[in-house]
Amino acid sequence: MIKVVLLGAGNVAFHLAKAFLRSDQIQIIQVFNRSEDAFSFFPNSLSTTTSLSKILDADCYIISISDDSINEFSATLPFSNKLVVHTSGSVAMNQLHSKNRRGVFYPLQTFSKNTEVNFAEIPVFVEAETKTDLQLLQKMGRSISKKCFEINSEQREKLHLAAVFVCNFVNHLYHIGYELATENDIPFELLMPLIKETARKLDDGIPSTMQTGPAKRNDKKTMAKQLEILHLQEHKEIYSLLSNAIANHYGRKKL
Amino acid sequence: MIKVVLLGAGNVAFHLAKAFLRSDQIQIIQVFNRSEDAFSFFPNSLSTTTSLSKILDADCYIISISDDSINEFSATLPFSNKLVVHTSGSVAMNQLHSKNRRGVFYPLQTFSKNTEVNFAEIPVFVEAETKTDLQLLQKMGRSISKKCFEINSEQREKLHLAAVFVCNFVNHLYHIGYELATENDIPFELLMPLIKETARKLDDGIPSTMQTGPAKRNDKKTMAKQLEILHLQEHKEIYSLLSNAIANHYGRKKL
């Protein structure tokens, strides 16, 4: 069994813990977090600590905290020459403090506490400084997912950026759609078949071949009217920028 | 059987035709289009014409053409006092010429010729000037979909605008994600589990409760670095605008 300590208790740590608990090759021996609060989401059976000095001896330490804090936090760890990895898409491996052996264990998915995910389908991207450590991370990745790939920090950075566009920004557009629908007494769920089909269609072809809508069709009257209907300046700006981007891509004129 | 003539032979007409052909209550007696080319996608069994003067007598005429052309085209129809509807989300019913009885038959979905859709799950929104015509459109809607609703032009306009955000704009973000991934030798299909889960999560809660990512977490270092990585000015602008919109919504500071 690979002994693992989770450092951090946010959404990623929570879903990793659930996946590791189902694996017969990984044992979570401890969860560390600065505050007790987050532990309430984790199974009672897991050992927890809020004290850095009480962290147990493990084969792999997995840091799942805010990207901005990884560098500093890794320097505060009171041990050395251990395998310490982070789970961030955008932080380079060498941002971890060099007193430990460094690596990355990046599951490409959007995690919320109250949603179930099927980890078997989530690609896990790993990186390490040595072949032995890489093999350990690959073993861990393959014990929870069908898809585990080695990828360097530069590629991972690009992959994460792509993920920001197709997930985080997309979700904000869902949010705007939600606001527009509900403020007009239209149940948001009526948009769900459209939302799911827009994602599903990508199984049939690349996004640019699937584009539809007023900007693609160059329906100028519709675009002018829709811009007028929007009452928030921010929504107008997003509408113009994305419509123009679509129009540019398909060789239409600007709004 | 309700006798229908399709006016236009684009993506919407194509998918409507497929759904009507499966219905035991609707008979497509003709498809009109200005040019012959588009007919090649339709079943050979359907009668077609490119001449307005040869349009047959029907219970309902369905205009599926570019939004901008609906008004003008409806005025050129060489008959009157017939039920003429369009399938557009954003065009008001009264944009149809008043020499005919007017209505709307709007299926809320994104249609591409080379993708199959399950019409039974697609909400159809209908509107008419008289109760009798409304009932006919509802009968047509219910014969191809489990969800048929009456909605007025103003609400439909808002619904369509929401659809532009959650479908058309979302697909363009998929396209940007595709470009970022493939230009870095990362297969786009590795992003598919993330894309589908981002859509699926909305079954569990409204979009704002599902937001994740650097802008939501206020990871400023990550955002600054990602802005720097993007090499197209258009991508930078989209990144900044959407990150700021997310930050604003969750009470963070601007980039």
C-alpha cells in the first residue's frame, strides 16, 4: 500500500480522498489542514491534524491548496527528501521547495463538494523529478483513473489554461444564461437540453464545425437587438466581445 | 394528418423534417427553398420546389430561414389567410406579414446537419394569434416533443438571448480551448470529461454554486501568468473580461 498524507482539505482533497479510499493500492494515513472546519466533510475514519509538527511519515504528500500558497506552504513543511506533490494545473513543479523530492498529481476536473464525480474517467497528469517517483505517481494515478499521462509543467500550464476557458468561463456563461432566464420567469431547466447537447456535439466534430447562432450567421439585426435587450453593461461587453470573436473567426464583419 | 410545407432547407428545417417524418400526426407535403442544393440532404421521398408560385395548399407553413430575412420573405408568399409560422427564437411573431395568420414554432436546440438530436427532449415554444392556431401548433409540438410550451414574443426573445450565452458563446470558448490544447500537442478529447461534467453539474445546483477556477479563488498570480501565456490579443481580452466578471460576482477585486 502506498501511504499518503493529504495536505489541505478543499474540494480537490475531498474528491481525491474519496477516490483513494476506494483504491486497494493507496492508504490515506492522515489529512492535514490549518483549520478543523473542513474535516467535517471527510469520513470520520480518517486521521486528521491541524499541526504541521504532527504530520506522519508517508510515501507521498499531496498538497491541495490555493495555487498562490503552494510555494510558501511547501517551504514550511518540517521534513525533507520526501516525495511532495501538488495537484494544481497552473503551478510549475519547481515552485515546490527543493528540500523535498518534487512532483505533480493533477486530476483534470471541476470539483464541487456536493457533486459526485466518476474518477475512473478523469485524466490524471503526473510529473516527477526521478523515474522512481514518476512510477509511484503513475501507479497512484492508474489505481483511481483509466487515464494517467506524464506531462511536463509547461504543457500542463497550457492544458490548465484551456480548462479555464472550457470550464470556468463556460460556467460563468451558464450563470448569465441563468440570470437572463429566471429574471424573465423562464425555468433554467428548459435550457438544460441545449446545454448538454452543445457539449455532447463535440463527440461528433471539433467546436468550430459545430458553431451556430446569430454571430455565425451574421444576423446583424438580431445581434443589435440582443445587445439592446441586455441591461447590464458587463453583459453587453461580453456579448460584443464574443460575437465579434465568432464573427472574426468565420470571416464576418464586426458588429 | 396536419399538412405542413417547410419554407427553407437549412439545419432547423432538416431536423424538423426528420422529426415530422417520424410523427404520425404530421405530413410534410413539400419543402421549398430558393436553391436546389440544400434538398440533397433531405429524403428523396419529399416533394420539393424552388418556385414560390408552386407552393402547395397546407395547414401550416413553417419558415426556417435566416432571422434577418423572415420579415421580407413572409411578404413575398403568394397566398393569404393561411397559418404561417417561423422557427426563430429572436424574431417577434408580428414580424411575419399580416396577410397570413401568424405564429411561432421555436425548438430550443442547436442544430448541425451531421449530428443526431433526440427531438423528444427538445422544448418547443409556440405562439399564435388565435386559440385555434395555437392548439394546432401545440398538437404539432406534442407530436414530436415531450415538452411544448406557450410563450409570447417578448419572453422568447429573452430565452433566445440566454441560449446565445449558454450555447453559441460556450461553443466559442470550446473552440478557444481546442486551439490552446492542440497547438500544445494535447489531444482535445482529454478535455471532454471536464466539458461534460461542467454541463452535468447543473443537474445538482445552479451555475453560481458550481463556479470554480482561478478567478473564483482570486488566485492573482495564476491569472497574471495565464494572461501572459495567451498570445492572441482577442484571447487576452476574453480572459480579462470573463475573469473580472467572475471576480465581480463573487466579490473579489479586479485583475
